[in-house]
Amino acid sequence: MSAVLDNMAIIRTMCESDLDQIMPIEQKAYPYYWSRGIFGDCLRVGYCCQVMEMDGLIVGYAIMSKGVGESHLLNLCIDPGMQGQGLGRLMLDYLIEAAKRMHSEMLLLEVRPSNTAAIRLYDKTGFNTVGSRNNYYPDGEGREDALILAKTL
């Protein structure tokens, strides 16, 4: 499935060949990034893997899994050079609708407390903090907790 957004961004299903463009974005965006193998595994098991393109170039991507009654947003990333233009919101809105189409009643995700831009985005789209995971993310000082956010669909 694909969607054309505001006449310049397209969201479509990710394929293995997209990883050549995704990996440099992932490595720019995160000090502790996913490996190519993790992305490949997500594709192989059939997770909802989407890319956002502008002018034929991938500028963002997202991975979402589906469980019984809920979806779990595992990774949503916009190229750091393209952030601040509303592209993350477009991708998140698309994923919320995709989760509804999959008959999910809730969308869950984890986020670093230090990622204030992402937290603002999730707050604006109706996510609420429902818990935390201690020492979830690696960081330069050891580990950082994760906030668990949820949105009822």
C-alpha cells in the first residue's frame, strides 16, 4: 500500500533494496542504530515496514509490528537533514491509520526521555505515558530508561 502526501511525499512499502538508502539515515540519526540485519528480519517476518520518499529519495522510514489487539511502533526515523518540516507527523499519521486498518485497538512505542522533539510529536498526536522501561537504551554514560507511550485507536 502507498499514499501520496501533500503532492511531494510518498509513503510506500519498504523493500530489501531500500536498505542501501535507509542505513546511512539510520546511522546519521542514532548513535546506537539498528543493523541492516534487524531491518532485514523485520521485512522477513512481515512487519509493517514503510518508507517515505521525496523526489525518488528515501527521507524517512518506519517499522511497526502487529500483535493481538495492538500495534507497536518499533522505529520511526526522518533523515536529520529533513527534520522539522512535518514529515515525522505525516509518517506517524499514516501509521496510526495503518494500525486502525489492522484492527489494532492501541498503538504502543518506546521513546528516550531525552528525545524531546519526538515526545512533543507523540503528545500532539494523543499518546500518553503509560510506563517506563529501566535501562532500555544504550548511551554514552551507560543506559537510558525508555518511556512507554500508548494511544487508544
